[in-house]
Amino acid sequence: MDAVNENVLPTQSFGPGSFTKLDLQQVPSPCFVVDEVKLRANLELLAEVGRASGAKVLSALKAFSMWRFAPLVSEYLDGVCTSGLWEARLAQKHYQASAQASAKNFEITTYCAAYKAQDMEEIKQLSEHIIFNSPEALQRFGTQVKNSCSIGLRLNPLHREGLVAKYDPCAPGSRLGTPVTRLAEVFETPELAQLVDGIHIHTLCEQDLLPLIRTWQALKPHLSPYFKHLKWINLGGGHHITRPDYDRSGLIRFLKDLAQETECQIYIEPGEAVALDAGVLVGEVLDVTYTPEHDPKGAYQVILDISATCHMPDVIEAPYRPALMHEVSAEARQAGEAFIWARFGGPSCLAGDQIGVYALAQVPNIGDRVAFLDQAHYSMVKTNTFNGVPLPSIALWSSQTQELELVKSFTWESFEERLS
Ligand SMILES: Cc1ncc(COP(=O)(O)O)c(C=O)c1O
């Protein structure tokens, strides 16, 4: 294993699917290409889980918010979950509006680790559920929003299932969710207890059913004394429901039993599962060099117009190695198929803007197109404005005169415009 590829998470892509039929020369480069057929197939599986279990299935906009597909998402699912004001606006304008046009009930749930006071009035108008991260936030905003929406509290079950601390909201020191050990403080304080209708957890990442079951088993002893207070339980995202080997019938049984046991409406809010394997990121080869004595793998250096840091930040953050269309597989290599190693990196100046080392059938030429698989979720939103977190304004200040000029502020419209 060389320095670039050590400690990488495995890719979760199940292959290129129909993207092998895409002519990569037909799109500009770089370009995210999303297959509406695959998206619909994923949505059908998610809707079936909802229909069969009685749970409401919300699409997490933080993972995939290409709102060109809002009518399709709202045709299949019960709502969307948003991460704050900007995504909530997107949810109402595009997703809820298209559901309403076909007289369908469609819910918007908003959870943010911390809200700005100035955003609360609008968020409460836009959302059916608002979820607070802490009893402190509940205390601060609960009364203000209670008359407009149903209130939830995010819990940290203090039960770890995550493979990587960075993606594990139950890792020590996590700021996400109220530790279950504080539940009594909330439900035994009448002013707080009367505000809360629901409980939210989000502790999984690309996981199957068993981690969810184990999480519930860990949470239940803490929560069961308070079932009577609750109208709904939201199990967050991280459920890899649309992958071929996910135990969907087990999930349906689990969700049904949970609703019966708690007498609550159950919600799940998958993000990645909505767009799993539904998009690729197409790029172009800009330069190829070969100095094998300087490369731990004797690889060709291939510089692309795709940058890990700008277009696929999870490649560096996770880190993980995105699957590449037409890579020579390990089995083919073992069977003696000819290949060369190519180290792909971006055009930016960051030394770590490296995507991975790939086995190619031949040395690439300048102008060749490549496609990284499973890029519709997270890469696309992170290339823009993740979670709808507004971009910082830019100001000019003179330390001599104290004169201040606001040079640029980024509007919600600029966020909306960038997503589709
Ligand atoms: C609160 C919450 N809900 C839902 C999701 C969606 O998770 P996933 O895309 O892994 O299904 C996330 C992802 O971070 C989240 O933080």
C-alpha cells in the first residue's frame, strides 16, 4: 500500500451499471451526469419500504439536492429532510411545491446542529418538523416555534457503529445530539417535556440493518419510560437501503415492529441511498508524465481536470478511493491481463489533491475521458454548498481608517442556481 492509498475506505459503488453506455465525449468536462432511470429505480425501492412498513421516507437534501429531480423525488417519497434555512427554502420551492401540484402530502423536516435566531421565523414557516440538537436550543427556541410545527430532539444514543470517527456522531466528544444520559432532564422538566413530540437519531453511515437494530437496542432502555410523550421517532440516515445486498424485508419488519411497540410514526431519512450509483463524474486527461523511479508504485502521473479537493472532497476527507469506470479489475490482473498503474490527481496546487492509483489497460492520452462512479450524492453537493451552509461574505477593511466595504454577499438564489 502506498502513502496515497493507505487507510482508505472501500468504495461503495456496485459498478458502472448503465453508465457503460454513456458516450463520455458527449458532455463537457468536468461534468456530473445523473441517470434518471437509476434514480427512479432507487426511489421505487425506498417507496416500497415506506408502503410496506408504514414508515415515512424522507430524502436527505444534504446528500442529493439536484432539484431538477424534485418532481421525481416527490412522486415517490413522503418528504425531504433539510439542514437549515437554505435547504428548507429549496425544499419548499421545488419539492413540496411539485408534490402539492399533484395534491400529495409532503413533509419538510429541518435539523441543524445550531440555528441562528434570525432564521427561526422562516424555518418554522417552511418546516413540518424542527429538530433541536440540545435541551439548551429547545429551551431557547421551543416556545417560538411550537405553534407552527412539531418539535423533535436529536439524541446521541452513545452507541458506536461507525467505522471511522469522522463519520461517527457517537464518537467521544461528538457535538451531534443530546447524550441519552440527559433524557430525564428533558422529560422530567414539564416546560421542556411539553415541547417535545419526537426523537431523532442519526448514527449510521452506509450501513446495513444490523447496526440499526443494535442502535435501537442500546437506545430503548433509556427511551422506553418516555414513549408516552412521543408522537414520532426519526431514525435519520445512513441506511444503505438501495444497495443490492441490503436486508430490505428485515428493515420493513423492524420498522413495523418499532411503530407497534412505541405507538409512534416512524421516519427514516436516507440520502446516499436515494442517489446510490445514479451518477458519475466525467473528467478529462490534461497531462501524462512518467518518472517511475520517483513513484512508489512506478505509476504514470495523470493530471485530470477533476480535482479531489474541489469536486470530490470526500476522497480526501474520508479518505476513500472512488471507483473508476473501465479499471482493469484485480481478478483480470491476476489472470495475466496487461495493465499499467496510473496515479490520478487534480489540476490544483494542493500536493494532496490526489484521487488514487488505478490499473489501466493502456497509458492514457491527453484528451481521453474518464468517469468516476457513484458521484451523484455528496460529491455534487459538496462541490457547491454543503448542507446549504451559506458562503461567507467578502469585506474590504482598512486598518488605518477603519473604513469597511462589503464587497460581496452570496444570496440564497446563488445557492439555488448552482444545484441545477
Ligand atoms: C441528520 C442526518 N440525516 C440524514 C442524513 C443522510 O445520511 P445518508 O446520506 O448517509 O443516508 C445525514 C447525513 O449526514 C444526517 O446528518
